[in-house]
Amino acid sequence: MMFNWLSVITGFFYAVLGIVVIIYKFFVVQLEPNIAYPLGAILIGYGIFRVFRAIKKIRDSRYEE
């Protein structure tokens, strides 16, 4: 159960990291806009995916009890 909540938090941080990459165009090194925007979008998408997957697992585990 704790892993699912950590997954929600991790997904949230991935989405925030994606927003930061898009705004500052920086991810370990300075990025060009044509690299920063797709990378940011991928990070945001992956973060949202992790959050929804974790929420689904949390709901499923509650119904099993």
C-alpha cells in the first residue's frame, strides 16, 4: 500500500520536473527549445501515467479488503 502512495508522489514530481524543464530549458545541461519541449512533455505524460496507475491500484486494493 505504501508503494502506491510513493508512486503518486513520484508521479507528481515527474510532472513538476517536466514543467521546470519546459520553463527553464534545463535538465542537467542547458537545453535547446526543440529538445526541452518534447522532454518536458514526456516527463509530464509519464508523471500523469504514474499517478493514474497508482490511484487505480489503490482503489483496487481497497475493494479487495
